[in-house]
Amino acid sequence: MQCKGKPPKTWGNLADMMKFLLWLILLVLCWPLALLALLLYPLVWLLLLPFRLLGITVDAVFKLLSAILHLPARLLRGPSSVGSGGQPSP
């Protein structure tokens, strides 16, 4: 079963292949720029890493706040809906 917001695994492979093909075209058209991009990619990734970590942290804080705000409603629903994932029992 697939999650609703994630594309299938083959789409990621297709995107990687397209990036590689675009890089090969750049290599043919302008090889110094392609080599420069190849060398700068790890540095750019390292520079952007703190922003990814900050995004993960902010997302976790928002999920925690959401859980805290929704806790009274979950408690008022009662024990029958806690185990069933919010679905009413038949």
C-alpha cells in the first residue's frame, strides 16, 4: 500500500536519471561548468544541511503543539476510539 503524498519509488529513480542526463548534456556543451557543478554540489549540500535540520526541528515542534492542542478532544472522545485510530466501532 502506498502513502498518499509520496510518489512511487520509480519516480525518484526517473528524476535521478533525468538529472544525470542533463548533467551529461551540460558536460558536452560546456565541460568546465559541468565539472564546477560536480565539485560544488557537496559544498552546497553541506551549506544547506543546517536549514534542513532546522526544518525538521520546526516540523517536530509543530507536531508536538498539535498533539498537545488535540489531546483534550481525544480524551473527551473516550477509550473506544483510541484503539481504533479514530474510527467508530461497528
